Amino acid sequence: MNPLKKLAGDTALYGMSSIVGRLLNYLLVPFYTTVFATGEYGVVTKVYAFVAFLNVLYTYGLETAYFRFAAANPKNEQKVYNTTTTSILLSSLVFSGLMVGFATPIINAIGYEGNEHFVYWFAAILAIDAFVAIPFAQLRLRRKTLAFVGAKLGNIGINIGLNLFFIVICKGIWDGEFLPQFKEVIATFYNPNYGIEYVFISNLIANAFLLLFLSPYLARLRFQIDLETLKPILKYAYPLLFLGLAGVTNDMLSRVLFEELLPEGFYPGRTSQEALGIFGACFKLAVFMNLTVQAFRYASEPFFFSRAKDKESPALFSDAMHWFVILGCFILLAVSINLDIIGLLLRRPDYREGLEMVPLLLLAYLFLGVYYNLSIWFKLSDKTYFGTWITVLGAVATIILNIVLVPKFGYVGSALASVGCYSSMTLVCFYFGQKYYPIPYRIWADLGYISVTLALTYAVMQIQLSSQLMATSFHLLVIIAFLLVVFLIEKKRLKSLKTNER
């Protein structure tokens, strides 16, 4: 099979699972925006932004390091698996222990005094997330896609079910809306004073079920620390820790800083916390591009490492980039021009005032996906410290641009900061990549697709039609025309994918 077709197939499998999972999970967005006020949802947005930082700290680059060392020596794969998983387990117990011990100062520092139980719950959530990271990576390396997908979807399904159970069913029974005979039963575990707390509790219980889903694979784990194996892994991984921290800074810091940087009264009639809730809900509408980037990353990491010694790998990596850009451009266009419909997922009209930031976020995530493509050079050449410095540059850009732009442009300012961050990282990564690990990317063709897509998206969004039916029909025609033009341009390259030869 053509290796690009294999990559596309794996991306599609991970993508479909991610899409189904995220769409199931995304059902919670209209649900949350119905039952929670904008200020309450702002708490969820802020807490999960901090959790994203800690997730990186808990795994400290060992997931990518596992791919690197397991693929380099398949006979040593189980030892690498045992050592990395054991290392993460021990460090997670230490980190979570510290969180529990310092729960009060932690919760006071983020402004939610008296809610130490948040810290206790997330200490457990983070430990479980970290512990299963390498087992999930092993499933990807061994191409056990169905097991990977089943565990991920099972986790999401349980999370959604528990949210509905606690926030709708238990609350309805407690309030006497239905099934009053069960009130005594739910009184044994249900706290009517909890609201967003049940979002966190559902997450914790669903994560615990991951251990059950993965138990057949965890049973093969042998707890061991082989120092000869671990030392080179840690040396390779520690720059990835800083890369990851800087990367999550780029992605999440805007959500942490937004409430602080937005001048009080910037949006009339709204507090900064309410604006943060709107910002967080609209941010999730970039999920479609984010899904594509995530699915490609799941499939491409084992693909790139397994093809590292192939003489044709530079050309393969170039083609992978080209098709990713085309797919990203399609998503950017399709989502942006249909925000009038997609925005209805945000059930309360209040949440929709931030929709103008979504096309910019889609563009930012497109650049992030391009960066992930480019970053393979420093992972394959063991120069991971370059990734650290590049991502630190992005983090600095994120902080500066948010400080400058959010007070002036609000939601849009933060989205522009994301675009500036990821585009600058992409440029720097490309420059050094071509110097140390040259790959013949189709730069002008890829830039052409992005530029034309942006111009087309802007032009279509300026056209206001008299009815929703006319607007939707017009948008569909634009999308079909876009796909037709791409097909005509790429027809020869599409045919080449049907053969084993390049």
C-alpha cells in the first residue's frame, strides 16, 4: 500500500473516533450553555486551562520519547514501555500528593477560596490521565486502533452519561419534577448545592473507568525502572517537557489571562468572568480544526518515526504536509461560512456574541497543524531542544500579543494573538528545519491554498442573503466549488495515491 494512503487511513480512523467522540462530548456545550450562566461556565473554562498545564507536567515528554525509543529498537519496546509507565506512575503519585498537601494555597491562588475539593478531584484525574498515557501510546504504535478508539469513546460516553445523570436526572428528582419516590435514594450521594462540581466529578469517574477499559493491556505492564533505559529517554524527553509547557501556554494562556486583561465593562452589561464564559464556549467551536490536528498527530507520530530511515521519507513528509494543508483549508472555509448554523449549538444567545473570533481560531489551529508537520525534523534528529526554544518563542508572543490586543479588541484580540503565536512558530521551525533536516515542502502551493481560502472565506462572509435557506444553499455551492477546483488541481497527485509507486 502507498505509505501516504496508510497514513491517510490511520488519520481517518483516529479522526473518525475523535470526531464521534468530540461530537458526543460537544453535546455538553449546548447543555452547559443552557443550564449554567456565563459566569459559572467561566469557572469551568479557567479550571480546565490550569489542568492543561498540569497534564504536560505529569507526562513530561515521555509519550513522544516512548515512540522514539520503541520504534528505534522494537526488540526493546516492552522494556521502554515498562520503564516509562513506571516512571510516570511514581512521579504522578508525588505530584498529586503535593497537590493534596497544598490544596488550600492552590485554590486560593486561582481565586476559588473554600473549594479545596476541586484540587483533590483533579489530583486524581491528572494522575489517571498520566498513568494511561503510555498504554495509549503503545496501542497507537502497535496499530491497535479499535482498542484505542473503544477506550476513548467509552470514557467520553460515561462522562456524558454522568453529566446528564447528576445535572438533569438527580436535580429533577431532588426538585420533585419527576420520580419523587427516588429522592431518598439519591439523597445518599447527591448534593443539591453542587452545580459545576458535577462536571468535575463526572470527569473523575469517567477517568477511573479508563483503568477498566485498558486492564487487558495494563496487565502486561511490569513495574520496573531500568536506569540504562531511562537515562537516554529522560535526556530526550526533558526538552519536550518545556516544549509542552510552552505549547499549552500558547493554547491555554489566553483563557487564563482573558479575564484579567479584559477591562471591566468592555462588553456592556457583562462582568469579565461572564465574558470569559462566552470566550470559552466560542473557543470550542474551533473543535473541527482541532480534531483534524489531533487525528493527524495521533497517526503521524508513529508513521514519521517508522519511516525515518526510508530514503523517500522527505518526499513523503512533504506530501503529508500538502494534503494536511488542503484538508485544513477546507475545514476553515466550511466552518467559517456556516457559523450562522453552527453557532446555534451555543443555546443561549448571550454566548454567540463571540462568534467573530472563530475563523481566526480556525486559522490559528491550521498553523498549529502545519507546525506539528514541520516539527518532525527536530524529533527525528534528536534536536528536541530546538522545539523548546521555538515554543518558548510562541509563548512569549502569546503573552505579549494578549496583553496588547485583548484590552483593545476583546475576543478578537485573543484570537489574533493565537494566530500570531502559531504562525511565528511555524516560520521559525521551517527556517531551522530546512537548515538541519531539509524537506522539499511545496511552500508556494501550500501558501497559495491558505491565501485563497482566507480571501474566499472573507468574501463569502460579507454577503448577506435574505433568508437562511438561501444563505445555506449558497454556502453549500461555495464548498462544492472549492472541492471541485481542488480536485482538478490535484487530480494527478490523487491518481498517484492509487499505486504503490510515487
